[in-house]
Amino acid sequence: MTLTPLMQRRLSLFKANKRGYVSLFIFAFIFVVTTCAEFIANDKPLIVYFDGGVYSPVFKAYPETFWGGTFETEADYRDPVVQDLIKQKGWYVFPPIPYSYNTVNYNLDAPAPSRPTADNWLGTDDQGRDLLTRLIYGTRISIWFGLILTVFAMLIGITIGGIQGYFGGKVDLYVQRFIEIWAGLPILYLLMILSSMVQPSFWWLLGIMLLFGWMNLVAVVRAEFFRTRSLDYVRAAESLGVSTFNIMRRHILPNAMVATITYLPFIINASITTLTSLDFLGFGLPPGSPSLGELITQAKNNVHATWLVMAGFTSLAVILSLLVFIGEAVRDAFDPRKAVAK
């Protein structure tokens, strides 16, 4: 695919910001690793060769009786008895980290939270669960939560901002007054109240935060539509009888997207921060769920466990910093005043 001269210029500006360019690759690496968390950290084997057949407990649950055991419940592959049963007729391959986010290590040499060891690379939390595993799974939840929330908020914000900016008049006035009232509500307190009334979940929190998250883009899109609607090529399209929807979609929206894209990393950043805050206060994901907020809570309650404090602070600081650096690079790439370095 051949890039237009404008896109080539923007790509060159983005690459010129070394900090943002490198941050994009680091963030992409973290995203891929955490998305494939089940294949990196799991208490189930990736592959089991047993009695001439190949099985993958990661994708399908097998009872212990399937391997020649006694219980009809799902096999505990960390149990030496189950491991011996499999070894009698085959072999198995565990992920690099043989723990899931809710796996408790009962063979600790010290009371939980325990220090980093060769078995638990970053130590364990106060319930004996592997800290690195919970960090991987918690990071995945935070990143995906931020990405999904940003996509839906972008769709709603662009739609409402575009309608305001294009039609103006009473439509703009009424919608703007509604947004001012809606934005004046104490969002965090409302989320805390609703979370205390209903058992929160990933999608429930996403829906509640989406009720308020779309307002971040409205002002930017509204201004771009308001500015662009009076330009000559838009007026010419109206004179030729082009429908309002096509004018907004084909002639005005591409210009509005320039300003919108520069805001996306910062919106993801704010979404992750809000989710972490709710988890830290105990109004976020259900108890036991891997989350960065819950990790920071454990660090607060166990300040003597420096590995908990460092893991919680470092993970959140790295993710948020990477997103800020990427956002700065994107902003420079779409800035028409920036000159390409030669």
C-alpha cells in the first residue's frame, strides 16, 4: 500500500520523536505478551501427550478420571499424583510460569507475602499467589479495558460532537447544556455508589464508565465540525445535493479525526487510571480478580514487602508513561507546524 505524501510526513514526524517511537514498540510488546497470558502463565499444561493422543488442557477441561485418577472434577495438574499419572503414559509441557492468577503456592519457604525466589520470580502476594502472574493478567485487563472503553467513547463522542458542530443553533445549545450538567456530576462518587449496589464486573464497569467517558472528545470534534462546515468545498457539496450524512462522513470527519487521534492515548491513560482507582478503593472488579488497583492495595497493606510496593508502582508508572509518550509523538506527527528533520 502506497502512503500519501501527507501520511509519509506524519510517519516521519512520529519516528523523529524517538521516545514515543520506542514507547510504541515497548507498549506493543507488553500488549502482545499480556494478551497471550494463558500461554505464558498458567497452572495447566500447554500440551499433554497421553496414551497416544495429544491434548491441550488450556483450551479444554479434563477430569482427573480422564488421566486415570479418582476424582471426576477437573484435574489439578500441579498435584504430583496427577503428574505421575500422565508420566506413566506420556508427557506434558507447562508454560514458562506454572501458575495462574488465582493459583496459591502452598510450598512457600516463608509466610506470604514471600520474597522473590526461583519459583516465584517477583515473590507472592499476601495470599500466596504468584505476583508476576497476577501482574501479567492485571495488566491485560487494564489495557483491554482502556482500549475498549476508548473505542466506544470515541464513536459516541464523534457522533454527538459532529451533530453539534454541523447543525449548530438550538441543537448545539441544548446538547451543550446537557453536557455541562452531565459533566458536573461527581463521576467517581457515582461509580462508587453504583458499585456498592450491584456486583461489579468487567462489562458492567465498562458500561458505567462509558456513560461519562464520551464527553472528552465532544468539544474537540464539535470545534472541528463547526470550523469546517463553512469551508468552500463543504458548501459546494451542499449545493450539489450531497446528503448531510455523506458530507459529515466524507468531507468533514477526516479533518476532525486528526484532532481526535491525538487525544486517544490520553483517553486510554485516563480509563486505566480510573479503573485502578476503583479497584484500589474496593469498588472495582470482583474480589480475587487480577488488577493493578488490587495489587497497589496489597502494597499499601504490606509496606514491609518492598517487592509488592515496587511491582505495583512500577507496572502502573510504566504503562501510563508509555501511553503519554506515544500520545506526545502522535500529537507531533499531526501538528502541521512541525518540520520534518533532515
